[in-house]
Amino acid sequence: MCGADNELPAVGTETIVLRRPGRLAAVERARLLFTATGLPLERMARLTATAAGVPYAAISLLDADSERFLAVHGAEAPAEVPVDESMCQFVIAKDALVVVDAPQLSARARAAGLHAYAGYPIRLDGAAVGAFCVADVASREWSAEQLDVVRDAADLFTNLLANDQSASRSTLAAAQVDTVLAAMREAYVAVDHGGRILQWSGGAESMFGWEPAEAVGRPFDDLVAAEQSRAAARTARALAGHRTDQPARPLIWARHRDGHEFAVEMALSTTPGPDGPVVHAFLHDATERMDGQREAARHRAFLEALLESIDTAVAACDAQGRPVLLNHAMRRIFEVPEELGESWDGRYELREADGTPIPKERIPLLRALAGEEVRDLPYSVHLPGCSPRYFRANGHRMYGADGETLGAVLAVMETTDQVRTDRFKDCEVAVARILERNDDPAGIGEELLSAVTDALEWAGGALWLVDEEAGLLRLTATCDRDGAAHLAITPQSLARGEGFAGVAWERARTVWVRDFTTVDMISAETMARTGLRAGVALPIRSAEHTLGVLSFFSTHVEEPQRVLAALLAGVAAHVGQHLERRRAAGLAAELARSKDEYIGLVGHELRTPLTSISSYTDLVLDDPELTEEQRELLTVVARNAETLRGIIASLLDLAALDSGDATVRPQRADLASLLREALAEAEPEIAQRGHSTIVDVPPSLMAQADVPRIRQVIDTLLRNAARYTPRGGRITVRLADDGPEFVALTVSDTGMGIPEADRSKLFNRFFRGAGAKEAGIPGSGLGLAISRVVVERHGGSLSLGEHSGPGCTFVVRLPKA
């Protein structure tokens, strides 16, 4: 190899060298100079190939991406090849002679049939910008003379480039450069150290509207820079003398000749000049990019304003999981400052729906970033000194256009009210069940309070009942959640207006205290010993009175919540209704016992003397010597005694039915036959009153009936129909199936009817309508009451039926047999 070093540079070295900014600027200047000089490059390549005795020679420049061929002899070559297929890259990287044989040639060179290569760098301003190379289609040993030919040719071009920049050829170079600049589509401007324009390309003319003759020699600031960018232009001018391997790319606002302004990005580099450094600027219209940035900024501002104005909490993180956005709603939830930190560390604790703590690396947003599906995910947030708040989260990972992960976004909706409402619905059901299975307030109190405090997630509660005789609230039950002793020192009684519960009793309305430290209801000592901070007390009311107070306590400050207060008031109302029903049931039972005792007493005490009166009256009536007047008087006595004895019998019968002493034993019976018997016995009274009858009864219809009792009901209905219907009326009796399980007996008449106002009281004991009283129709008001009790004991019903015209209809429904 005649002493030539044929070892190629280490892998990666050429990339570092090729992309040095100073070298790239020199490549661009060399390209301009080669274009301007008009040298016979193809001829020089041919002469070099001939002198070296090889079939192939080429002159090329190499930028960061490709090798551009200026002249080629001996073969057809493309205008440029990619840098990774170029042999010139090794010459540039080594900045010295490179000799390569077949195994080290590029694939492109081998495909062209080359087996030997020698290249020497062409330099400008101390940087290797290209190469002069020769090649052969056969392997060979290069002689020193051949390599000297290549070196001399490369040095010639190096000197030519240097001379083109020298003063001796400045006129020719200027003319050539002007020609090149005029043809350049890129906007290129050269500025001296004083800020005056030295060179102005055709692209600059198109961009700014000034011709080269108008621009060269004028201050860059005055001609190009807009007012707001004068400082930037002066900064650009100050870059003269800046290191060439650290180019600047400032962005300024420029002004067109017609006055409109636009954004320009400048790629700056400097070279030494005869009078000082020269700044070379390639200018690019950045208006579209700036407009895009402004539009993006507007969109971001709009999005941020939108996110700040909505109630939905939104958070976003970057691809590394660092928080980049929390809107106002999210910051309020987690009590984070306006300035975001680098992580999610905070005072809060997150928990799963089942109460399991969530580690920081498993928070919903980071789960979305990891690619998990986060859809309607329930969790709770716990902050020191605050009640838990509940949320549902939806989030997903964000991707760029190239599929790269940009980060993740999470939208959070608070469900605290809904969770508490659902819990209280369950709580109300539990309270209702507790009240159903136990009538003793002391027995249900602790269980009831536990159900409510669990739903509230508060510390505890107390049940107080009013002692009307003493005029005090008595503590009936307490509940301390989680076994804490918050209510251990609660007093056993309170006067009206005394203490928290006493205030609610006095005011007869809900009392919610968000912070006991602001009111004088619980002493500071008590708060210190119990840890209680807030509470709500609800009066337990009946229709007219306060029966007691429910009070609940929290160890946190609790803001009044309208929905929660309403739900608690509903629980208090349940308890009030239960206590009122219990009280009413006790009174009713006591009244029934008193009534039964009274009726039994009256019945037995009256029946004995009435029996005597009836017996002696009958004896006297048998005396044939009685005068007619005496006989009539005794007959009245006997009749009224019999009526009174019937009333007493009915009272005793009703009392026996109520107490259970008189039993009803339904059995299979032919109701049609029983009805015909009753009609036959009632027929004389019906005929005496001039009534007609319509009977629609099947030959047989079986039902469940206690025959004597149902006969008693039928007789009462037929007797009432006959007595309450004016003479010449009509009585209709029907018996038929009423669905698959019942039979229906209807008795209708054309009598005086029943006014609407009397219908609801018709089956009350001793009730007699105003019409019956005015007509002087006798009766006790017990027949229908006894009949309804008898029918209901059969599992049937007795009621008023639909009726048109005068009169009324009674319907008896009995189970089929």
C-alpha cells in the first residue's frame, strides 16, 4: 500500500465528525463556491484518473445525510447516495488518505464492480468537506506515485476553494457567488460584525420583498427585523465570534417590504472575515409553525379554562407518571397546591371499595398509565380530620401519532352522596326490621344506633326517651363504633334545653353542630376526653309530641349536609312511628280489656234482673182478671225486656268473638240450601211488608261455612233489607261463583239507601244511620258489626257493593269448599 493506512475509523466516529455544525457550514459554502467558479470538474476528474492509471475518478461533497457528486469519470453515478452507503464518510471521518480493498468496500461499490479505492479529503476553512477519489475494478497495490496524484488533485481543490475566498479573486468570487445566491431558493443572508448585510439570496428576496441591490449594505435591524425583534436581531449580530460548533437558531419577528410581519427562524453560524466575524443566516418562515403553536396554546388555554370550570375532577400525568395537570376540582379533593410536585405524595390515603389501602404505585391514574382498563372504578379518599369521600374513576393511556405513550388522563366523579344515600336506604330497611321484631326501645336501641352509625361512618350515637312524669330525657341506649369509649361519660338524664340532646328536645327540630368548639353544648373537657368534634341531634316526634331524641357524633368537623339530614330525619320518623304505634297499641289493648270487662259486667248484671222481669211479666199476663189497659202495659214491658235481652246477647256474643272465647269452625256446607232455608223463614215478614223478592240461587253451591254463624249473617241481611225498605219494595238475593276461590252472596234492596257520609262508619259498633233514626226503625247497631267479624273469621269479607238507583247492596264473599 506504499505506506498508506488502510484501517477505517471506529464505528460511530464518522457520525460524530459528519454532524459537526462547523463542518456542515463549510460544506454549504464549498457547494456555493464550486457552483460559482464554473471549474471544468469532469475534465479534472478524467485527467486525474488517467494520471493515476485507473478507470474511475470522482469529486464529491458530503453533508450529514448524503454524498453529492460534483463530477464522475469512468462510470455513471447518481447525483447523491445515502451517507451509510458512501466511502467518502470514512475519508471525512479520518481527514486523511484512505485506501480500501474489496472486503472493506461498501455494498454499493462492490455492486458497481469496484475492488480497490483510494480517497483524499478536500478541505475548506480547516474542515474536511468532501473527497477526491480514484477506484479500480481489479484489486491492486497502490504505488506512491498514484497516491500522490490523488493527494495533489485534492490539495488543488482545497487551494482553489481557499483562493476563491481570498481578496485576490474577490471580484470574480463575488460575481460568482451573486449568481449562486440569486438562484438559491433558500433565504440566505450574510451579516458583518456591524450588522450590515453582505449577501442576500434570491430566496431572501422572495421572503422579504427586497432585491439584493436594495438589501446589501443596509442594517439588518432596519431592513428586516420587526420592532419587537430588534433586540433579537442585535443578539444575532452579537453571535459574531460565537463558536462554530455551537450554532444558534433564534426565532424573531420579521417585516416584509409591504409591512406585514411574520415569524422567522434563523440557523446561524459564523466564519472569519477580513474585517471581523461574518454571521451566516439561513432563514425559514416559521409563521405556520408559530400559528400552530399559538393555536395549540389557545386550545390548551381553552382546555384548561374548561377543566377549571367543570365539577368533574380531572388529572393527567406524563409518560413517567409525573403529574402535569390537576384541575380545580381535583386539587380541592386532594388539597394540593396550585404548583404540582414531581410525585403523587400527599396527606391523603386512597382505599379500595372494600376498605383496603391502595399503595401509591397503584393509584387509578398510574394504573391507567400502565395500560389497565380503568372504568367506573370505585375508591375512597381519606384525609386527616375529614370524613371519607367516595369516587368513581375512568381513565386511559394517551398515545401520540406514532403510537408512543404520552401519559394518562383520569376523570373522577364524586359519589359520596350516592354512597351515603344507598347506605341509608339499606339502613332504613335494617331499622324497619329491627323495629318490627322488638317492641322494647331499650332492647332495640343499641342495634338501631349501630346500624345508623355504621351507615354514617361516625363515632357513635345515643337514644333518649322523654319521661313525661319527671320532665326529663332519659338515656335509653348508646353505641360506640369500633369499640371506642366516646360516649362513656354521657349523663343518664337531661333537662329540657340541657346539653346537645336537650337542645334538640327544646327546639323540636334537627340540630346540626359542625364543630362543638364553636358552641356551648359540650364542655372543652368533655371534647378533650372523648375526641368528639361534631354531631347531629334529631327529635323523635309523634303527631303532637316529642317522644325522644336521637343523637350521633363524629370525631371530625362535619359540614351540614341537607341530604344526610333528611335521611337521618327519616330514621327518626321511623322510630317515632314505632313508638307511637307501640303507645297506641298499648292504649288500644287497655281500652279493649276495659270494654270487655265492662260489657261482661253489664251483660251479666243486667241479664239476671231482666230474666226475673220477663218471668214475672209472663206470669202476670196469664191472669185472666187483668184489664185491657193493664195487659197492654205489661205487653210493652215484656217486649222491651226481650229487646234489651237481645242487645245484651249481641254484646256478649261480640265480646266473645273479639276475645276468642267464641270460636268459628268453617266446614264444607251447601250455601245454596242454607240460603233457601233462611229465605223461607224470612218470607212471612217480607210478605207482611208488601215486598217482592227476586231469588237467583243455584241448586247447590258448596262453601267453607260455620252454618249457625253464616245463617246468623244471612238472617241479619234479610231482616235489614225488609225493615229498611219502604212498603212495596223489592229485595233481590243472588248466589254465584266469584272467581276460582270464592263464592259471593249479594242482598240488594230498593230501600232508603246509605248516604256517602255514613258508608265509612256503617260497620262500626252501635252505629245507626240518620235515616233509620228519623224513620223510627228499631235496632241496636250491632248486627252488621257482628256479621263482618263472623265473615272475616271465615277468611272472607262483608262490604257494600256497587248499586244503582235507590237502596243498597251488601256482598258476602266466602271461600269455596
